[in-house]
Amino acid sequence: MNPAILFGLGTMLAWGFWITFGDVASNSIDPETAAFVSYLTATVATGIYVVVSDASLAINHRGLLYSGIAGIAAAIGVLSTFVGVTVGSTAIVSTIGGMYFVTAAAISVVALGEPLSAQKVAGIGLALVAIVIINQ
């Protein structure tokens, strides 16, 4: 099996568990606190993995900057998710949140210079139609 597919499936399963248990946590304690505990736990678990794996600990300015920006985006995303599931349906929040690939596709074209193909436009269009249908 293609390793990218395997890791994609792992991502799908992990995010599914994350949002489901995040919903339960956010309805048990303050959603902002639940988000903090979730990402604190993720930080510790990731740190342990980095230490016991063969991951390089070398850091440069560019990697540090973009990792920091990604962290800020992740914080906004987790807070939006945990608060969102307390005010609305987990199915809607998770489905719309799962459309993050639309944002990634747009950024890749605008900022990274990737070509805009008919397939990307069709995929983004269908994703937007899905969001409208889900919210009906």
C-alpha cells in the first residue's frame, strides 16, 4: 500500500477520535480548557515520539518560523472546533472543518505557485456544494 494512503488513513482515524472526544470533553468542561488540555497532551506525546524516534533535532529559522505559524493556526483550529461543538452539531463542525483541504489548495496555488487545474477547481467546487448540503 502507498505509504501516503496509510498515513492519510491514520490521520482520518485520529482526527475522528480527536473531534469526538473533544466534543465530550467540551461538554464536560470549558471548551477552551479542553482545547488546552488536548494540545498540551499532544505536545507531550509528540515530544516523546521525537525523543525516542530518529527524528532530527536540527532547527533553522525558516523551519522554526513556519512551525510557529502552523502552531498558531492549529490553536485557532482547535479552539474553533471545541467551542463549535458546544454551540452546534459535531457532525456539521467536523464536516466543515474537514474541508481544510480547500484552504490548503488555495494557499498552494496563491502562495506556493502550484498550478490551478480543472480537477482542483472541480474538487473545491464540490466541497463547497457539500458544505451547503450539509447545512440544510
